Amino acid sequence: MQGRQRPGNEPWRIGVLFARNGCTSEVERTQLFGTLLAVEEINAAGGVNGREIVPIVYEPGSASMSYVYLARKLMVEDGVTSIFGCYTSASRKAIMPVVERFNGLLWYPTPYEGFEASPNVIYTGAAPNQTIVKLCSYLMRVYGPRFFLIGSDYVYPRQTNRFLREYLVSQGGSVAAEHYVDIHAPRRDFEPIVRAIRNSGADVIFSTVVGQGTSHLYQAYADAGLDPKRIPIASLTTTEAEINAMGCDVGEAHITAACYFESIQGSTNASFVSRFKKRYGEQAAPNVCAETAYFQIYLFAQALEKAGTLDTDVLRPYVLGSSIDAPQGRVSISETGHADLWTRIGRANRAGGFDLVVESQGPVLADPFFLCGPVE
């Protein structure tokens, strides 16, 4: 806890909560990989102020209440103040009261729905304005203005679709239909939705389906014989991990907007990809969630070196305003605790990666409350 003092030669202990089992484990496993790779690299270089970072890793199993129990265990029993974890917004929102009560710091590396700012959270995943604005413009220009929305039934998809719907209408577009499925929905539940897509006259399918449902949606789409070159599935949550899980042929030609893709050119990313594959195997593909989980550990270590303590009240000011050269490019943390990130749009290819079709010239400022309007 905050007041607990440790001898100067003891390691820095952090909490790590990413699922290796359950419906979102496919992507959370990549977040765990990115986190542990960064920790190993920092420790191999001498740690922080001569002290190792020691991750205390628990298995939440993709269940929101498990994150709550384990976050409390980390903070109360293990004396941890910084927790790196959560994929879904449901799990983030579930543990925030615990983190806030014990004045910890949650480092959250997942794109989210915005409209939130907590002094106890560092949001390194993209806010909606960093992905949806350019994605919507691109889709309307290339495919058409009529969107079919489908998402998993929890806070992130519903709030993201609200943002998209308002922005789409402001640009002269329209929503053909809007459907939600349980996050644990079996493949058969997607078949009537794909039939509805076929009959809707939509130009684009916008998906905020997460977890195993992502594969179910794309496979049902492929089984129905729909053509992604004419009516693609566009997503903020379908990464290299999901494309490889569903089958590269199934995912080919569909669209994703993210701040990072494995295919980004440049020596910094090439080195990161090489180290990632050396550590986890040639078939392991780093994705946007792995990359943000990776660079946020480096941001943490950079702030910790200056602060010299894990006390949140001392550490957090060193995080705000900090920046680092991440695999995606230079990123910074704003005064609201959000990351200024790059905007990219990729089209999935048959090799399981993404070909870039749109790329920002630099990082896009995080605007979680969308106060500034669209930035092109």
C-alpha cells in the first residue's frame, strides 16, 4: 500500500492482470506477452535505478469479477500500487473503484470508448477520436455512407457505436441497422445477423465484436458468400491475433483502424517485431494491444526512474507529459492521462497481416470527450 516503505535494494513489484483463458484470452495473451517482454528487457539492462521490476501475474480468466478480486488482492495483500491489465471496458470499470479506493494506478492498454478520465488510470489505448474519425471518412469515401453496426453487448461497443453514429450522421451518412450479441455468443447466433446484413443495403459493416465472437462473425460472413471488396467488415478490435485465429483467408480484405500494425516500416518496429518473435516464436504476431502493453511498461519505468518511488501521488506527475519512442512512433501522455497515438487504417492480407492504406503524419492528440471536433 502507499505508505509501506521498502528497503532500497528490494525489487519494484507490479501487478499484471491479463487473461490466458476465457473468451478474450486470444488478445489478452498478446498483452501479457508485450508486458513481460518489456519487463525482461528493462531488467536485462539493469532494471530501474539498479532494482529489478518483478511482475506479480494473476489469471483473471476473462471474468470481470475475477479482475475485481485479484486487483484487491494485489493492492491489499501484495502491496502493489501499479497494475497493468484489463482488456474489456467492463473489466476496467469493474476494478476502477478498487484502484481509486486504494489510490493505485491502473495502466490500461486497450482502445476504449472515451468519455472517462480518472486520476488513477493511464489510458494508453486509443480514444475514439484517434481511430473513428479517419476510419469513418475513409469508409464513406471508398465504400459508401450506409453502415450496419454489430457489437458485443457491453459498454465499449454500445458507447463506441453511439460515438460513430453521431459522427456518421454529422458527415451525411446513415445507420442501416444496429445489433448486439452476448460476448459468449456461439457461431450460430451470427448467422441470422449476416442474413440481415445481406438484406440491409449497407455499404459497410462496422464491428465492435470482441473475443471469440470475432472469429464467429467473420466465418459466418465468409460462409454466406459476401464479398469484403464490396461490403467489408471494418473494426477497431480485429487485430493480427484475431485474423490468425479465424483463418487468414477468412479475414482477408477486411479493414481495421489502429495505432499500430506489425507491418509498420522503420527500424524501431522492425527491432520490436524481431525481439517479440524471438521471445514467443515466429508464429507470434505482435498487434496493437501487445504494442501498447509493451510501451506503457517503458513509460512506467521512465517515470519510476525519476520518481524513485511507486507511490502514486509521486509517480503520476512524472507520467503526465512524458513521451517515448514506441514501435508505432513517438507517443506522449497528456495531462488527462491519455496517450497521443498514431492513426492508421489497414486492410488484412492473406498472410495474416495488414497492408496500410491510411497513416497519419504524426501522433493524434487524445480527445476522450471529443471537445475539439474532427481533426483530418
